[in-house]
Amino acid sequence: MFAARLDAQGVPDHVALGTSAMQVHDLPTALAHYEAALALDSTDYEANWRASIVLLDQGEQIPDSIRSPERDSLYARAERLARRAVAADSLGADGHFAVAAAVGRASLSMGKKARIRRARVIRDEALRAIALDPRHDGAYHILGRWNAEIMRLSGLSRFFAKSLLGAGIFGEASWEGAISNMEQAVALDPARLYHHLELAQIYVDRKRYDDARTQLRELEALPDREIMDRVYRREAQALAEKIADKR
């Protein structure tokens, strides 16, 4: 029955059905519809960026703490589709966001030099998404995390990146940028648990424990909405316990 439905639909129908499946966290069905759309038109903008996001969500089900060729393959394919979306429509904010997200996730399994080289792509694509859609909370989230991840590096690592690898862009990262961008992500979509969790973690980095606890309380009061929310909720609980006595 499902195969028949795949054969009977056009590109817009498959994209709509894939999006409906994503809303109920049925990733395999969503991907099947987006792939069917791409089989009909490999250059379709929406099918490409949405399929990229599904692949990223699938990869995220596999913890970063373990080696996984399957996860790496999912992220690599997500990056290819995201770039194809941008090639199809360079004025679409979601395509640029998908590139930033895919490059960021794929970089996690790469060596330090490769990750440093790709840092500019992540930042530039997130900035481009915001320029095209100033209310793109996901792009602000990526920028906030980009700043935070660089600032969490040791001073020696940042010096190595800037001086020896020519990654001068690392000098543009700041804690202020991490906080302001993640706060903007929360403001734009206060119902997204992940925004609150990442902002709380950044506040902890800056020893702003009361602000972190506020974010964690707001997160706790929210209903689950995304496929990883139960994981984020556990991480939030662990972080709350970690800072319980911090002042």
C-alpha cells in the first residue's frame, strides 16, 4: 500500500506527505517521500533541504560518543542534499540553514584541521540564512553554538587555529556572541527545548548559574515537540543537578 502511494504522487504531494510524517516523528516514512520526490526531480529545493534535515535527525539518534560509519554516512549525505538545495535556490533561508547544520554535524567525526577549515562555512551559511530570514531561530541557534564551541577551546587551540591554520575567523568568536545569538533563538521559538538547554549550558560556562536554572525550569515546563526532546530533557536534568549548589 505504501509503495503504491509513493508511485501515485507528484513532487509537491510527496513533499507534503513527507512533512506530515516529520511532524509525527516518522523519519523513515518522511525520508521515503522526500526520496520519491527527488527521484522525480532531483533539483527540487524543498525536497532536498527537508531530506537533509531528516538525515540529520536520523544521525542524531546515534550518540556522538561512539564511532559509527552509518551516522557519518547519514551526515555526509545530508550535507550533499543541503548543498544541492542551495544550488537550486540560493535565496532560500532553509537551504543555507541545512548546509550549516549538516556541515556542523558532519564535522564532529573529522579531525581538528578539517573541523577548523569547515568552521567558516558553518558561520557563513548561518549568517546567510538569517540575512534571508531574520526570524530563523535555527540559524541563530547555530551561530550561538558556533561561538560557544570556539570559546570552549583552550587558548592554545584557538592560537593554533588562528596562527598555524590561517583560521582567523576564530578571532571573531566571543561569549557575547554565543549568548546574544542563543537568547535570540529562545526569543524566536520559546517552545523549543533545545534552545533553552543550549542557552543554559552557555550560562553555566559564564558562571551565570541563576540564569541557567531559569532556562532549565522553563525547559522542564514545556511539552516534548521534537524527536530528541526526551534526550534533551535528560541532559537538562543532569545539568540542573550539576549546578544545584552553584552560586
